[in-house]
Amino acid sequence: MPSIHPSAALVKQKYALISALRAQGLAIAEPGAAFLPGDTALVTEGDVIAHPARTVIVNDGPVPSLTPAQGGRPATVTYPASEAGVGNSFVRALVAGPEMPTAADPESLALFTLAERVAQADITVLINGPTGTGKEVVARAIHAQSPRAAKPFVAINCAALPESMLEALLFGHQKGAFTGAAQAGEGFFRAADGGTLLLDEIAEMPLQLQAKLLRVLQEREVIPLGASMPQSVDVRVIACANRDLQAEVAAGRFRADLYYRLSVFPLTTKSLNERRMDIPALAATMILRHAASRAVMPWPSVAAIEKLAMHNWPGNVRELENVIQRALLFAGGATIEPEHIVFDRPMVANDTDETPLTVTTAEATLGKVVQMSEFAAIREMLAACGGNRIETAKRLGISERTLRYRLAKAREQGEEIIRPSSRAMMA
């Protein structure tokens, strides 16, 4: 994995940033370590820049901004401590590159840490999770960190292929094996030989073909259509499903023996609603992806990020990407504000029902419950930090400004988060 080389001045100025990058799985080089191809330097204004094309300048400043690398000049990210949530996310997106998965929430970080360990064992993996939660991203991460990384990664969607052609596409066919087979085809299994084959939407595979897939997994060989002799394949299979395969087995729609063959090591991706700390990091990555041609990247305000965090995200990461692309269109200028955030349907804070709810409709709505849990978490963290707001905000992964907003909101609703003794300590 490429390393990040922070300057001594940057470590002193943005130590929380370096800690966050390390926690998110990025390799931080030791002082004096050799700068290798693919590495990135993190410096502050005034530091010597030895590798401009592989350098990101990070500065403190009252006005947040991001200037992408242009004409051999390094990218520059400037932000105050109150904007650290978004600023750190932009820096992470710049130094990690497009190939590294975006993860900042403990749930996501734990998943990718587990995926890294699974990658070293050449076993079949089953990834379950709702649509749009990054199952293919996890699969690609497993392949990239495995001994098969130099070989092909082939991804197919079983629901998108014609059922009549699925067998030939998977296992290959000989010339003349069926009408229209003017030449032989190697099939996806042989195309992925030595590498990894991702079978997405595996629950959509017809039962008859499931039996043939089971044989391939057991014998590690395929018989192309029209052939009489099997051909060996060396492929790691990763299967993905957005439905509960155990329930599909019980309903007779999926073979039990194939399920157990696929589920050697099961992984589960969570909905975006369950990993909200990923939202600023994902938003930063998507802004960089979709605004790459702009001289100055639009910066999402704290209020805009909070509006994103309050949404329930029924469409998960795909919906978030749609929202970010709309925001870039509506913003036009240097800042993305809450009015630029437009959802597919009215925002429902922390609610998963189809009918929009507000806290006034019932005292125990899901949004109210989540809010009370949030207040309790802030109260506990404040106590653990001895009432120190700066340390509390850092540990919660939010800016001090956001913490002040939450405290004010709690006071408005009659919640006593800061005890009298805590006030005295902070006075």
C-alpha cells in the first residue's frame, strides 16, 4: 500500500488529521522514510515541496477552500478547526485516490479491516446487504489486497444477463454449440482465471444453473457448452445478494448446498442510515469525482452536511451520489449550502417509513428516539472528557461548531446535557 509522508509542521498543526487517516487504514510513513512511487506528501504552506505532483498542501484558514492540482502545482486544502470534518474528508479523498474504498464510520472501518484479513485466505465470500451499500466495493477491496491482485477481476450481474445465455456466458461455449455461435467463447470463469469472479445478484440465478455452479465450485473446472471435456479454472468466487439467501433457501428458490458452498465467509454491508459518519467522507469523494474540471471545488457548509446526516437515505450511497451531483449543479459557486441539497422525496429525519413523520406527530417517533440517543452519547462523552468540548467533538468525529449546535438544540428541548459541575469546569 502506498504511504503518506506528513511533514513535521503538518503533524504539529493537524495531528487530528494524521490520526484520522491512520484510523481509516491509510499507511503513514515514519519520519525520514524513502518516498516511493505512489506515495503522497502532506505538507503545509512554507514546507519544501520535493514532489509537486504527489503533494497535498494543508493549511489553517478562516475560509475553507480546495484548489485541485493544476499545471504541476499541488492541490491545496484550507480549513479552520470548525470545518475539520469536511476538511479531513477532502484530504483523505485526495491522498487515498479513487481505488481505495471510502470509509470513516466505525462500522465501515471494521468491515474493511475484516475484508483485508479475508483477502489473504483464498476462500469463497458471500456479501449480503441492501442495494447501493457498496457490496462490489468490498469485493474489489478483497481482490486488490489478495495474492490474486495482479490477475483479472471480472464482475457480472446475474440479474442483467439473459437466462438463456447465462450458462454460455459463465462457462463458455464452442463454435456451433448453439444457433448464432459463430465462434467459441471462453466465458467469464475462464476470463477470470487466476483472479476473482464477482457474481452479483446471485439470488437471481436460475435453479438449474445453480446446480452447475455448485459443481464448478467443488471441482474447480468448467465444461463449455458443446464440449465433452472439462477445463480447469483457478478462480476465487465472491457472491453478492441483496436478499436473505437463507430465506430464499427456505422458500425453495435457492439451493441449500450452493448457499453453504458460497457462504464460507459471510460479510454484511450496512445501510447508509446505519453508518452516518461515512456521509462527510463519501460527500467529499463524490465532489472530487464530479467537479474535477472546476478550478475551485465547491465546499459543503456545516449546515449542508448536517442536512445530509439527518436524511434516512432509502437509496443508500447511490441516492447520496445523486444528491451531490444535484448540489454541484445548483451551487454554482464555491459553497454548497442546505438549499442546494435536494432529495428524491421530502427529508424525513432518521425515519424509514414511507409516510413522512415529524416529532410532533407522536412523542416516540424514530427521529425523536435517535435524537435522545444522540443527546445521551454527547452527555457521556462530555463526562468522559471532563467537560472539554474540543476533546469531546474530536472523539465524536464532529466539529466544535456542530457540538455547540447540538448542545443548543438540547437546551431548547429541555435536555440538560451539561451538568452544573461541568459548566464550572469549563468556566
